[in-house]
Amino acid sequence: MSRKVAVIGMGHVGSTVAHYIVANGFADDLVLIDSNEDKVNADALDLKDAMPNLPYHTNIVVNDYSALKDAEVVVSAVGNIKLQDQPQADRFVELPFTRDAVKDVAPKIKASGFSGKLVVISNPVDVITSLYQKLTGLPKNQVIGTGTLLDSARMKRVVADKFNVDPRSVSGYNLGEHGNSQFTAWSTVRVLDQPITKLAAERNIDLPELDKESKLGGWYVFKGKKYTSYGVATAAVRLVNVILSDARTELPVSNFREEYDVYLSYPAIVGRQGIVEQSQLDLTEEELQKLQNSANFIKQKYNESL
Ligand SMILES: NC(=O)c1ccc[n+]([C@@H]2O[C@H](COP(=O)([O-])OP(=O)(O)OC[C@H]3O[C@@H](n4cnc5c(N)ncnc54)[C@H](O)[C@@H]3O)[C@@H](O)[C@H]2O)c1
């Protein structure tokens, strides 16, 4: 069976996802879709120009929704990032735009007969993931938001810098909304093979300060270049690869949790069928309360978006 992936929305993020996939031969077939015909055709040509110097071949199809029918994974990176370029903006300034984009894109995905996994990057990602699930009618376990996979990576960068280790030597999760109500669940974080809470107490490290730093990571990048791309694209492609290879990897992604009745980030096992099992963390009372607050916020915003 060939590995067929589609990217819808070929802006900064979608084109970075596409390049990462093509440069590493992660897919045999790649469908690229964008309402901006000139941009998506230019990107397709540019990617084809990369191929003679790459060790892999990828078949590229442009702006053909019917090609999604037998795709394994569709990635949504539709949006309008310029809307976030204003003082005090948060990810919700994009909601009216992305909500309308989903209303345009989701019926076309559905009409194609697509029955694979939908990976959602578009912001505000937890609300948009819910909308996609509702409008495509795909099973909940097949619609997954990148969620705090990126924020957990930012947390690992901050902790790794503090302890002077590789960020891959830090484990643990940021939970809840990919947005302001998220938080680092310090009870889950380990570094130097110790709980970070123990090390922080011994070394006088201010964990709330590290939490703030990791939360601000996205804004630091955005401030400098007016978009973010490499961190999120790498997270999204990791998720795509986990699905394609049926890896059953535990990832903090936005998935539907019955007890909160909403999509939010909480670690789950991801494989070829999408979310194949949901993890259960031993969170502290304070963390449970933060997660509930984050869930309430996402749910309120989702209900307002309908
Ligand atoms: N979840 C995360 O962690 C995360 C991180 C970074 C960015 N994002 C989000 O990803 C999205 C994309 O970011 P970006 O910087 O690439 O934005 P961008 O504005 O550069 O690109 C968005 C692309 O979507 C296309 N598009 C819009 N509506 C469409 C439609 N109905 N059909 C087809 N194509 C459509 C546009 O033509 C454009 O090329 C944004 O919503 C952004 O906020 C999410």
C-alpha cells in the first residue's frame, strides 16, 4: 500500500510540512491543496525541482480533492496568520476565518470519500479540530489536533537549557488548550532521570517561571518572523509518521476526552487507526483543576463558534 498524505493550506506551515515530507521521502504520494492557486502551483514546482537532488521520489498532485479518497492522512494548515499580527492578539483572532475555512474544506474532504486520519494544525486548534470532526463526520479517534505536542517540545527546550541536556532527555507534558489556558504538568516531567519537582526544590529552580517561558515560546518566534513554522511542522510530521507506521507512540495531542466532553491535549497512544488508546495520568489536584479550567474554556469557545 502506498503512503499517501495530503496537505490543505500551503502557507508558511503547510509548505514547511510538505518540504519536510518530500525531503525525507516520508510519503509516496502527496496531495497539495490551497485556494491560492498561484502559491500552491509554485510550491509544487519548487518541490519537484528539489527532487533531482533528493534520494527519494514523491508523486505530487495539486488542488484535486478527489485525490483524498485513498489518502492515509490529511493535514489541515489552512488559516490566515496575518490576523495574529496585532497587539494583544491571541489564537482566537483567527477563529472567524478558520471556522469559515473549515466550513469550506470539510464538506469537500467528506465528498471525496476520505476515510483516513485528519491531522489539524489550524488555530485555535482544539476548537477547529472539534469543528472538523463534526463537519466531516469522521470518527473522533480519526481526527487529531497537534495540540500541545509543540508546547511540550517548547517546555522540553526550556528545561533542557536549564539543565544543559538534550531536550530529548526531558520527558513530560504540557496539557489542555494549545493556547493561554495550557500548563506544564510538572508532576509528569522528568530530567536527569529524576522528577523535576525534586530537582527544582534542591536547586532552587522556579518552575512557574519555566512554565511561563515555554508558553511564551510561540510569541517569541512570531515576533521575529510574523509566523511560526519549523517547530509546528516537525510536530505535525511526527504525528503523520506515527500514524503511517502504526507506531503506537504516546503523544500529547488534541483528542476527544469523554470526561471533559471536548477536544484537548492529553497524552494518547497514536497508531494507524488514529487515537488507539487514551492514557491516564496521575495528576495533582492543582493540575486537575487547571485541566478542568482549560477544558471549560475550550468548550465555551467551541459552543460560541457553532
Ligand atoms: N497548532 C499549532 O501549534 C500552530 C502553530 C503555528 C501555526 N498554526 C496555525 O496554522 C495555520 C497556518 O499558519 P500559516 O502561518 O501557514 O498561515 P498562512 O496565512 O501563511 O497560510 C494559510 C494558508 O491557508 C490557505 N487557505 C485559507 N483558507 C483556505 C481554504 N478555504 N481552502 C484552501 N486553502 C485555504 C491560504 O491561502 C494560505 O496559503 C494558522 O491557523 C496558524 O495559526 C498552528
